Amino acid sequence: MKKVAIGIDIGGTNTAIGVVNREGDVLVDQCIPTPKHGNIDLYIQDLTLSIRELMKSVKLLNEKSEVIGIGIGAPNANYYTGTIEHAPNLSFKGIVHFVDLLKIQFPDMKVMAITNDANAAAIGEMIYGGARGMRNFVVFTLGTGVGSGIVVNGDLVYGHDGFAGECGHMMLIPDGRVCGCGGVGHLEAYCSAPGMKRTAFELLAKYHATDSLLASRCYNELDSKFIYEAALKGDKVAQEVFALTGKWLGQGLADTVHHLSPEAIFLFGGPLAAGDYILNPTKESMEQHLLPVFKNKIKILPSKLKLGDAAIVGASALAFNEFEKMK
Amino acid sequence: MKKVAIGIDIGGTNTAIGVVNREGDVLVDQCIPTPKHGNIDLYIQDLTLSIRELMKSVKLLNEKSEVIGIGIGAPNANYYTGTIEHAPNLSFKGIVHFVDLLKIQFPDMKVMAITNDANAAAIGEMIYGGARGMRNFVVFTLGTGVGSGIVVNGDLVYGHDGFAGECGHMMLIPDGRVCGCGGVGHLEAYCSAPGMKRTAFELLAKYHATDSLLASRCYNELDSKFIYEAALKGDKVAQEVFALTGKWLGQGLADTVHHLSPEAIFLFGGPLAAGDYILNPTKESMEQHLLPVFKNKIKILPSKLKLGDAAIVGASALAFNEFEKMK
């Protein structure tokens, strides 16, 4: 019997649901809006309908598949308690006992677990991606924010309360940029996609770079993709954005290595499309900041998960991982 | 049969050896010089003699005691390989297969393990100290340097190569003070005992503080104890040294929390004699730097290990921990 898992990715706007096999292929998927009405019971009903539909269509594809469980990735999710707690971008307020509510709909499901999207990405990397066989590694997700998932001795690190792995909020530059969390000088304020835009505008101002390709876009229209394209065309400001982002990211990754000495650090997200433009300065800066005992030992690798379906795939990996731990 | 363990602490000058019971009491102990001759075989012979003598005297004290193992704390020690690697303060050069060499002398010893002193302190805290019952915590040792030992899910974190837990070398202030490791701006350069002295001299210079009690001591004669005594007498510069040390340490601890979300962080070492003078500003600063989800949750506690025999006791805890994992 072919084993499959349901992966659910709850975003601020949409909820993506997919059925994923043990190789990490999405067999079928669906998308429903994440509601703005704040009524969790209605949302659980919609979600249940979607899941049942997908389970049916998988049965049509392959009669002999067995759904081993449901994994969920959501902002502010707590693996220990199965809750989503005070998520600022969701309409459900306070503490939502998400896993308990969904279990009522699927009482026979052996495995049901929730975690945040960066942790799900780390488990996805371990189950399907470049971290297969690794027991100590870290994943950094570079997007609107910077998330991270830490694996030590083959297990995800949740900390004492379920919220470990907030490496995006490590201090990079005291009294530096204001971070989305309200703090100051955090890695996220420099190395997220918006962080790169902030760097671009600082550099435009610094050089009064009227001839830069970036000077033709207003603040609300510039994104990391445009910066990358400008860098490819030889734009000096755009190239310096990547050099600086890598310098800062490498400094932060060195702190993570000094804590955990992982075998590898995986980078995931939109800015990674720039490949060596971001990887090379990151590696160089990390090496420069490492204690001698760690030098030339820790790999920095692009994630092997596909950007498009990584969230569903990561969530499904959580289910496979829980299922395999039960054995 | 009462179980006891041998704890060995290898320092640059002396090697302390003790027999410790499961409650963490040192029953008998001895000290031999750590040789300067670089001949590891001679040193192993001396150490073996000492261990045998101590085992005999324990037998005299309590006929029914059983030695369950030997734990060793040493600089640059690697738990995975049982080696001491390129320790700058020891005369043994290169990679010394310490555990293998000692095992030849004690072939029947069920447990023999080595780690660095900060990791040993963390295991000591877990087995005998304030971390009993905790599964996620971190120990920072403030001394000539700043070391750390990390426990996740009840296990010490060694990382992929055995060298995890070098939190003393996280970046605190980019382009800041030169660290003992050759790096720049590391926590250790600010929050170790010599770091406090450096702060004192910076403040003397900043304020031209000719009336400070600290102004009467030359650089090579000032230590953290003198600074503490001056602070108690109301010396403003000395008090600011503690305030700044706590501010910096709290900033660093927040980064550790953002990685690991431990239940508690234990502080160990000479500067902790100052009690609330160091604890209060550290707590305040850490709270200020934490993400909201971690605020008012993470305890900062002074270590419950006694400063004098903590190194032996920590090393013996490593032996008890390995022994108990075998069950």
C-alpha cells in the first residue's frame, strides 16, 4: 500500500492543501481562501470538505494508497499544544486549538501535527530534500520575514515552549534597522526580501545613484527579483545589495554555527533565485566570522524543495516524520 | 551498592581528580600538575596512579561503593571521538586520543567519556544542580573566557562534529573589541572576567574618573572581584561596569533564546559572586531584546554548582549521565 500524507499550509490569504507521497511529489492539491471572518468552526468545515475531496481523488488515482496523517504549517503554530497562538496575519484571535478541532473531523487519522512554516521547511528538507541522512542542520527561510528551523540529533528543536528557531530575530547590528517585530537591528530587517529593498534604497541615497536601474522604481514597486535582474545587467548598486545581504547573513549564520555546529545550513526562498550572487558573499562572510575550529566545515546549500509547493510539501513531511517516529 | 564516578578536570596548570557520589558530593580528591613536557604517555601514567589511589581510599571509606565510570573535562575535548584537539593551553600537541589511552589502563570501566568544561558544567547542572528535571536549558560559564553548554530534549548538543556550544563567540558588537580567539566583537570580549576589566578601563578613560576606586589599580592588577568590591562601596564606575556587562550579556542571551527557547539559562563563574549586581541588568536587557512570545518566560538563574569543585563535579556528571543512558 502506497503511503501518502496530507499537507496543509495556512497563509494569511490562502490555505493550500495537498496530498503528497513519500518522495515529496504533490499528487493532487487545492486552494481555499483563509477566511477573514474569524469564525474558526466555519473554516474547519471548509477545510474538512477540501481534505475529503482530495482524499477521494487520490483514491481514484491509486486505489491502494493509505493516508498516514495530516501535517499543518501555520504562523505562530505550537507543535506541543497543537495550537495557533495570536497569529497577527490570521483572523482567528487568541489561542486556537487547531489540531483538536480538526481531529474531531478525522478521528481515525493516526497522525495530526502542526508547526510553523520554517519548521515545516526544515522537516521537508530532512524527509525529501538535501538534508536526507543529516542529523544536525538548520534551514533559514528568506521571504517577507526570515524564519528558521533547527534539527539537532535528528529531531526538530521546539524548545521548552514550542517556539524555538526564531533565528531571524537574532541581533545583527545594535541600534540598527527597525524590525517587523518591533525590535531593532535583527537579521530579518537586513536579509529578508524587504530587507534587501531597504538596503537598495540606502545605497541609492548613499551614492546619489541616479544612473542605477533601481532609481527608476518607487519604494513600493521594488522587489528582490528586480534587484537580481538589475544585478545581472551589471548594475553596481544592485550588485552591492547582494554583497551586503550576504555579508550580513553570513555574520548571522556564524552565530548559529557557534551555537549548534550544524553539518549544513540550507537557504530557502525567493532571494535564492539569485544563486551565487547571494550564496558566495554569504559563505565568504560566514567563514570570516567563524572560530577556527568551524572553518571550511559547515556547508551552505540552497534548499532542494521547490519554491512553489514547498509549504504543502513541508507540512506533509511533518506528518511522515511523526508517523515514522511512531514505529 | 553506592554508585560513585570519577571526575577529572584537566586545566592548563593542574589536573584535579575526584570521586563523586550521585548527589554531587566530592568524597575524596587529588591534584596533580598538568605537565609541560608534552609527553602524553607519562601523563597518563601519573593520572592512572592518582585514580587508583583515589579508588582505594573510597573503598576504605565505604566498602560497598561501585565506580560506574570516568568523566573528563578538558579544553578542546571532543565527546564523539574521545580526543583533545589542538588545545592551545596544553603541552600535548595535535590530536590526542585521550579516552583510548586511558581505557588501556582501565579496560573494565563501563563508562569513559570526555567533553569540554562548559559542557561538563551543563551536565553537572542537569545531574546535580538547578537544572534537574529540565529538558531544555543552557549554561554560560563566565571566567577567563565565556563558555556554554546547551541541552535540548534532555541531551547535550554536540553538533555534527562535537564542538557545538561556543556561544561565547557570538557577535555582540560588529567592529568591536578584539576577542581572545582573534575574532572581533564577540560576547567573550565583553562579558568574561577580563571583559569586565576592559569595560572598567574604557569607562575610566571616558569619564577621566580620577576619583574612582578603580583608578588606583594598574591594568594588570584589576580583577572582577575588585570591581565588585568597589561597586559595593558605591563606586559609580564599578557599578556601571556591572550595568554594561549585564546589558551586553542580556543582548547575547536573547540571541540564544531566539535560537533555542530554553526553559532557563544558568550563569556560572567568578563574576556571579556579585549576585544581583550582574543578574538584574542581565535579566532586564534580555527581556528588552526578546520577541514578545518569549518575554517573562525564560529564567536566568545562578548555577547551583559550587565554584570550587564544579569542574570535577561536572566531569563526574558526564560519567553518571552516560551510565544512566545505557540503561
